[in-house]
Amino acid sequence: MTALKPRDVPAFLKKRDASKPVVLIYGPDDGLVRERAKILGKQIVEDLNDPFNAIELGDSDLSEIGRLTDEAAALSFMGGERLIRIRQSSDAAGKAVAFFLKALDEGRVQSNALVVIEGGDLKKTNALRKACEASSLAIALPCYAEDTRDVMASVRDLLAAEDIALDDDAAMALASHLGEDRGITRAEVEKLILFVGPKSIRDGAPARLSLEDVRACLTDSAADATFDVIDRTLDGDTRGLSEAMFRAGGAGVSSIAILRIAQGRFLRLLTAQQMVRHGDAPAAAIKKLRPPVFYGQQKEFLDHLNRWPLRHLEGAVAALFEADLKAKSTGLPQQEIIERTLISLCANAARRR
């Protein structure tokens, strides 16, 4: 299996390698996995639910080890390639994909379909990942958390497709609100597009988003609920944290997305606190952070910096990454692991109020 490097992914998404009929998309960023699978799928069919040229195989389908092979070999009634989607990483999926790839390698079957697999955060020992890695006919798109530059580049690309420009101060505000999860990013950008209206209803006229537009649009959003969870944790507000977690759950925010954003926020505080330890004033340390802390959030950031000493931030960051590891490896409910960690950190802050 060929694993694409991050710099090669955009070109592949625009024009895939047709000699690789199996694409495995995996990694901890679920939103990015889903988005890339959608982009690839639309290279084959405009409508991912096309009843003639697209099919999704579930666990019961894949338990018939030859079902995937039969579907991939089937000819389209409309001509051209078909799309086969697999959105799981079970043992049945691994065996079915291994069977299919072996049949291709041995020349016993010819694929008339693109098989797109959304594998999630796969370990090296996962049967599905091992099956793909063993074949030259599969290609992998790892999806890891993006840094702020990547996120904002994605935002500008999505807006540019609708001929919408973004003021610089609006971009800074948006960067401070968005985490690294692509699903949340896309949801927030779609709200911005609806705010000014898609290009199709503007008769092609260009549009521009100001700082006021962005702030108004993000109010009461899923991202807002997510950041409220982080703020209440840092504040030591145990009751507020419970309410914020309930709202975030109701808004459809995943616990993993919350964890990723919490890691980012605590790491930024840790970076600032380390600068303070080396002689910077807290306010000066905040101004040195990149991306910069949005002006309207600097006071709250300073309050959190004053509330969280260096050793407590170091412990908090360690706890958050330990929760990440447990969520991936123990088999225990991810939401329970992450919520317990946040509650523990919140209690830590509450004792210093």
C-alpha cells in the first residue's frame, strides 16, 4: 500500500490514481476522514446515494467474504465506474478487503468500482489496515489533526468556492474559534456561507465576511458549545461544565472533538506560562502566541493563565493526552473517559478559585 504524504493529498483528491481501486482513509480526525471520502466518492458519482452506481456495504454484507469482490466486478448499468463505500474497520471488513485485493493481485477479477473505506483511527495491527498495506493496489490517506494554517487554508478554499472573501480580522477571530477537527470546521463554514447566501442565490455576485459577520454567525453554534466546555473547565466551574457538556452533546459535538480542542487550548496556555517563567509578563506572553489570541478573548485567556500555574498546566496536558491514549486503546467508552478527565481538571481549577 502507498501511504500519501500530507503534501500529496490535495493533488490526489483532485485527480486520484486510477490504478489503485481501493482507497483506505483513516486517522483520528473523523471529520477529515468523512470529508475526504466524500470528495473521492464524488469523483465517481455526483449523488453518493445513487441507487445504480453507488452502494454501501455494512458488516452483514462483508461477512459474506466474496460479496465485496462480486460488487466490485459488477458492471454499471449506466457505464463507467461504480462507487463502493465501507464505513467500518471490523474483522469482517478486513477479511473481505483482503480477499478482494488478493483476487485482484492474482488477476482472477477486474474491478469496475472504486472502493472507498473510512477506517477511523486504526492501529497497525488492525486487519483492514494490514490487508491494504500488503497490496500494491491500495492507497492510504492518513488523516491527522491539522495545524491552524491548514485549517484556515481549508476555510478559505471552501469560501472561495462560493466567491466569498474573508477580512483579515475575521480570519483571526475564526481561527481562534475553530479547533482541528475538520467536521466542526466544515459545519461552521457552511453556516458562514448560509449567512451571506450561496453563490447560486447571489446571481454570482462576490461577497465578503467581516469580523462582525463571523462573530454573529458563531453565536450559539456547535463550536460555541464546544469552547464553552473548555472555558468552564479552565474556570473551575463544575456546574457550568456539566451544563456545557450537555449542550455540546445536544449540538452533535463528539467527545473526541472536544478533547482535541482542549488539548490545543491547554497547550497554548502552557506555552504562554513557559514564556512567563522565562521572564515575560503574562500579557506580553499572550501577544507572542501564534496564531494570536483574538483581542476580545485576551482578558479571559489572561485570567486562565493566572489561574493555572505551570506545574498544573503540565499535569493537565499530560492528563489530556493520557485520556486520548485510553480512548483509542482500552475499549472503554470514549465519552466517559474524556468527560471524567475534564471533570477532574475542572475540580483542580475549582480548588484554586
